[in-house]
Amino acid sequence: MSFDLERVTSQLVTGEISWSLHYEPECESTQDLAREAVAGGAAPGWTVTTDLQRHGRGRRGRSWTAPVGQALLFSTVLQPPVDVLPLLPLLAAVTVAGGVELSTGAAPELKWPNDVLLNGKKLAGILLERPPGSLVVLGVGLNANQSAPELLEGATSLAVEVGHPVNREDVLAAILNDLSNAYERADREGVDWILPGWRSRTSMLGKPVTFRRDGVLQHGLAEDVGIDGALLMRTADGSRLSVVAGDVDLVRPD
Ligand code: BTN
């Protein structure tokens, strides 16, 4: 199994981020490779992809697994403009969805804080980590070519949804180009477009959601997202809660 980096590079549009692409046939986690690269002085735009992770990480201490060569698994080093930082989880989801749509025609929906769904099932997960210093490592695990039996319950893949295998290289190039465009737009216009961009791709606002905070299940209505990226919720007793991504486990939009 291999990954054609040249096919990705040839599609990248030169912009604000200078991409430097790397491929490892297998690794523990692309997040670890990116963190090591940062420790070794890698610049923003350093990106690594793999066919197999032995210890892929998900959010909130979970693991992330995928069969060899079927998923798009990558981590990229970013230095977002400072005003973008709080909105980066939402922006990352918007750019992954945008890249998927551009490269395959499938239009994903977003679930706060940064799940990417197709037809109500999880297509991609996003993990943001802050190694020491000012850089951020963005990790994306996207179900590209898994068949239905290879997917966990509640998950789907691009191949399942569009009915044919997709080219992982094309999807990666489209996501990186969308990220680059987002940087430039933030420089030009500020960050006011990010929340509307996220809202336009979600169907969870106005709907009941259940989340777990400190082990306790709570129910409420998802009203909006705030300028700090928090989910604004109305609970059953009428009080308003601002829910920060690291604090809670969103069990489900009901
Ligand atoms: C989630 O829990 O939804 C986030 C999953 C993020 C998985 C990706 S796969 C590439 C990168 N390397 C990792 O170890 N994790 C991220």
C-alpha cells in the first residue's frame, strides 16, 4: 500500500502556508511524528500521512483505529493567526468538510465541536494538540475507502456514501488547499465568517442534545456557538450553559 505524495503536491495551490509533505508507511501516530517534527524545528505546513497507525489517538483519551491503507490519516503543523485560535476546532471541521465536498461532491455536516458527518454518521474526526511553543498540530482521521463491515457502528466512509473508492491524495490536497484559503481569508477579513461557515454546515442548532459532564448526563437544547467556539445550550430548567469542548463529552444530538 502506498500513498502518492507527488499527486498531492501537484494539486496544492501556493498560498500563505508552505506545505512540506511526508509519508510514513506505518507509525504509532501521525500526531507523535508531527510533535517530534515540531520539537526538531519544523515550520508550519509540515504534514505527515500514513497507511497505518499502531496507536492512533482520538479526542478525550480515546483511540483511533483504521484498517491499513483505507483511511486518510494525517497531521499537519499550523501557526494560526492569534484571533483564529479559539475557533480553530470549528474552522478545522469547516475546512475538512469543504475539502471533502470539493474533491468528492459529498456534502458533510458538522457536529460540535469538530466531528464531520455524512448522512448522520461519522466520516472524520479531528484532534488538535498544542506541543510546547506556539505551534498547533491538527490531526485528521477520515474514513475514505473502508467497506461497511470495516467501520465501527455509527461511522461511515466516503466509498460507502458515494458508491465507489475515492482517491485519498485528492481529498488531502483539497483539505490543505481549503486550510490555506481559510488562513488567507482570516488575514484579509478577520474571523467573523468562521461561525457562519460552521453554522451553515450543521443541523444540530435548535435541536436537543445530550452531553456528559463529570460523568453526569445532561440534556438541553443546542442554541448556538459562541465567539470562543463554545456550544451555547439551554438546559431543561431554562438556564444557559456555555459548554467548552474539552469539558464535556457530547453523547448525541437527540
Ligand atoms: C476524534 O476522536 O474524533 C479525533 C480522531 C483523530 C484521529 C486522527 S488520525 C491522524 C491523527 N493521528 C492520531 O493519532 N490521531 C489523529
